[in-house]
Amino acid sequence: MKANIKAKKSKTDPYAGERLKQSHFHPRQAELNLREAWSSWNGYKFADYYYDEEYEYFCIRNSCATYDICPMQKYSLSGADAEAILNRMVTRDITKLKQDRVTYVCWCTDEGRLVDDGTIFKLGPDSFLLTCGSPSLAWLRKSAFGFDDVQIVDLSDDIAALSFQGPTTCEVLKKMGLEGIETLKPFNIMHFDIAGSSDQPLMVSRTGFTGDLGYELWIVPELALTLWDALYEAGDDYGIQPYGEAATNMARLEAGFIMPGMEFNEALKTIHYKYDQTPFELNLDWLVDFKKPHFNGRSALLKERDQGSEYRLVKLDIEGNKPAEESYLYAEEGCETEIGYVTSAMWSPVVKANIALAMIKSKYLKGDIWAEIYYGKELRHHNKVVRCQMQETPFWSPDRARATPPLAF
């Protein structure tokens, strides 16, 4: 169960299917992957795209589309100490989380460097589910040292999960028979019967990684294809379509969401000193709660808060229409003083702007910013230097993503 799906996948591999596990939805997805564009994620065969990444992106923004999140890591924590271990591990105050709610979190090393981010679902008074992009069982077990009453179970392969995103998603779910789904608020959970069952095996959370209206559907593996068929039958008139990692990356950048392997490196995987990041550098100050008791990295983060961060993640609106992919940033047009680098960039079809996320040295945040962009044109290599403007708000944040009930689309 995850609101923010973030893990670095491999590049498209034509032989991926011979060595990888198959998702619970794979029989249906394989029929729709016309390009055989498979990559991998956490040992699963995973779609980079199905037909065309831009077409799939427009399905997210204009109709509805599904994204397979079975490969996400899912961990059950239960027992009297479950809340305490999570509150000790993550930077946010979990004691404030109410039942049937979801919250976005991150956790750090003792040096305050980001290990990973993810979401926590509170399913009962002493029952939680943590989801994240990379395997974290070993870290959870270390974090549980000294706590007596907590059971940690890896459910990554035992829960089928599907992200369902786009402006028509609520209408499709209503047509599928999920009564009352229009009353579900962002970061809340509801449970439903499916296939005539009476134990409500389908859990729906109003979460996602696209910045748009969307939901995530969680179910036992044996009912995965039943869920898929019901959803696609209800969504047939709405142009329902699966989408892969390429379209996900476009949508999440417009929303200003961070991606591991792009905006940050997981601290347990880096080799070079400070080639990882802190929550403050990633503009996640709002996730760090110094009012609660001790948590991993608290002392280091408190020091950084008082002294300032070396870098800061910012949103950039860039002149022109050439994406500033992997560009260096400078304090002047002459490119004499290097001040940072672009982490993700694209020409946004919905915003109609050249956008990027970038890490900039904090002491240069109030000055001019210039990007040196390299691009190809008719087999010739070109470069140009263009001005950038910082933007505080997300590039894409429609009202429908927060409205309850969502307006019919």
C-alpha cells in the first residue's frame, strides 16, 4: 500500500521475463504490452511502457489508467510496540495518525541521510502497513531492536496492488459498484466486498504518484484478475489503459514528487561521501517533527536545521522548449560559477512549459539561475544557455485531486 511509488528500475531488457517473477496482474498486462517493453523492479517483470509513453501519459491526465504496484515492498507491523518502533524510525510523528488513514514518511541514518521514503497505513490500533520502493526488511528488524511486542511480516508478494489514476477514476469505481467511493477523502482508506465475498477483501486508498485524482487498490492475489476484469469492464467506456514507468515519471515530475535514483540516492547504497541527501536538502522539512521524542537522525537533522543545508531541491521553469536533462546550473550566463545540477526535466504537455527539478547550492538560491542545455538536431550537437525561474508550487496540482466528492468528468 503506497502513495508514493519510488524505486529505480533497470532499463528495458528484452530477456527480463526469463529471469523475473511475474506480477499477479501479468496475464492481463502481457496481452496489452504491444511493444514487449519490459524492465524490472524488485525482481518482478515490470512494464516500462505498453504502447507509447506519451499516449499513456495523456490517459492519466485526460481519462483513467492503471499502474502495477505489486513489486512495491509491503511490510506488516503489529503488536503493542508497532507504533513505537515506527515513530522511532521515521521523522514524522506517527502517534497523530488515525485509523484508516495514510501518511507519507521518510527515514534516515543516524547521520540524517535519507534511507528511503514511503507510506504508512494505520489499519487498526496496533496494526500498520509500511510500503516503500526498495527492500527494507533488514532495516526494520534493526529498528525493532529493544522492542518486545512487535511482529514484522514481509507481505510484498502476498498483496496484489494496482494504482488507478486520472480524472475519470471515481466515475469508473462507482460504475464498478463501489458504493460511497465518492466520499473517500485524500489519504483515507475504505474497504469493499468483491466477487460476492463478505469479508471485504478489497481495500481502496485515495493515494497515488501522479498529482491527479487517483486511487490505489489492494487485494489478495487470488482475486487479482477478478479485480482487473471488473475494473476494465467498468472503465471500457472511459478509455481505460495500463501505463508504465515512463509515463509515471512524466506525471510525478509535473506534480513535483521526488524519485530515488533521480532526486536522491538511498543512503545505504551510496559509496561516495555525501552523495546521498537529507530531508532538508530534498525540501521535506515538513516531514521532520522535532517536537516528538528521539528518532533516527534527530541530532544530525537538528544541527542541519540550525546551520543550514548545503543544497536545496527546487522547481524550475526554464526558457525555451529543450528539456534541461542532466544540465549544469550557473549563477551567470557566462557559465563561470557552477551552482547546481538538474535531477529531472521534461517539456510538460499539460503545463505547456519546460520544467525541471534541480539541486542548487543554498547560498545561490536568491540569485540568477542559468541552465546549459545540450541537445541534438538533425545529427548535429548543439548547446545553449537559458534563464531559469524558481517556482514554489507544484507544476500540476488540479483541484480535482483534492475535491470530495470529485466532480463528474
